[in-house]
Amino acid sequence: MSGEKARPNPARKERTMATRNFSMQAYWENQVENFTPKLHFCAQKGTWESWHQTAHAKYMELLGSFPDPVPLEAEVESSVEDDGLIRERVVFNSEPFMSVPCQVLRPKTMAADGTNAAILCSHGHGPFGKDPVAGIRSSDELSANIEIHNYDYGFQMAKAGYLTISPDLRGFGERRDGRNPFPGRDPCNVNYIRGTMLDRWPLTLNIWDMKCCIDYLETRPEVDPKRIGMMGLSQGGTMTTFAAAAEPRIAAADIMGYVNPWKGFAFERVNFCGSQIVPGIHAWFDTDDIAGLIAPRPLML
């Protein structure tokens, strides 16, 4: 009858409430549940070259602009013997008002004849930066960090006969603004938010610094420029993936503890930071796609 008020339908209300969600965590998990990036490689025979060309162009677009190049003005600030190696502290410029501190290791007997292979060794997400990777054991904390993660691969690879360079990424090691610059917050996330205001991303800036490390290695009299590789653990694996995809002078790559789908570690477990992404990256790629951009160069996982 027209004069009667509509009676609520309990079954309809139950169905409606069952579809409501207030959680942002659940929201993001729902967004990626059945999500496929736009340029995810489908492994169809004969399509790799065309995919690679299209995907690489989009990848470089997403990274945005690199800084303007500047003279490296590299300095070897110290050089000491260490367990059959020569250990150097090297600093160079990567852009106006930004410099990169590094540890460079090489066998004491390595000849300066331009025939030797070199490895760029990127550290993971931790307060010590390059030091444990370069085998610096100046404190109990550093020694424990090395032992727990088998983390001194820059030192180990130099002992195996390579020249290695281990730089600090931005916001880590000597480039960290104090031990706890933003209490309760990850400095990577703070710097990422700052970068969004200027259209500059920490990941892109770190890739640029890795490219400058390659520039520096090419000046070393010991090194064959065609035999430069890169390796890294955890966030160092992130950097190896992204830098090798962007820099063709990296002749081979060793990615450790990365190339897991973003659905798991970024959206479900939230085990990443603002130094490991650029805006829109997962709309187009997953981590294995970016690793695929390294092909046809050798890649170890």
C-alpha cells in the first residue's frame, strides 16, 4: 500500500555489510589479488625482442630524469693493506652538491694492465651501509652483521681476485643523517615523500650513483671496462636489478634476496621502503619483468 513505510530487508542488509570494508591493508590486498601488470612478460615464443624494446622504454620513462652529470673529481683518501688486499677509501661526485663515499678493494698483486674484472657491490637496508659488505669489522655490531648474513661479499670477491667497489646508497652509512634522523620513521620513506614534491625518486638517484660508480671503475688502470659486474643482497638485490636493467655497461649481475613478486612482499608483508620503488612501477611491471630487462646479459639469482 502507498501509505506503508518500506520495511528493511534483513537479508539485504547482511549482504551489504558483508561487502563493506574499512581496512586499507585489505583494500590494497584486494587490488592486487588478481592483478597483472600491463607489460608483464607472457613468455610467448618469438616475442621477447619486441617486448624488451617496449618494456625497456617504459621502464626508463618511469625512472624519470637522471641528474646532470658532473666531473667525478675522484679522490683516493686512504690506502692500506688488509689481509693480502689493498683497501682504499674513494670519494667522487655524482651530481652538484652530492658525493659518494666508497670502499675499493683489490688483491695486492693485481696488475694495472686493464685486464681485470670488477664488481660493483651494493649493500642492503641497514644502518651500516657499505662497511660490512667491504669487510670492515671495526665493532662487534659490524662483525655480527657480517656473520649473520654472510654479508662481506665485497671483501670475499676481492679475495677471489676481483677489484670491488662498495658505495653507500643515499640515506645509508656515511650518507645517513644521523643514527635516527626521523624517530619512528624510515628515512627512505621520508626521502621518497620529499622526492614526490620535486618529481625525483631516491631509487632513480641511487641508480645514477651506481652509473657513476661504473664511470669511476672505467678510469681504474686495473679494470677491463667490458668486465664490470654488479651484485647485492636484499636492497642491494633491488639495486642490482634496477641498475643492471638501466645500465648496459653492467656485463653480468648477481641478485640475492630479491625478485619476489610485489604482491607478497610489498602489499601483503609490507617488507620494502621508499628507496625501492618509483611511482607507477607495478602498474606496468613485476620484479621478474625488470630482472628480465637485464637479458641477454648473464644473470645469477
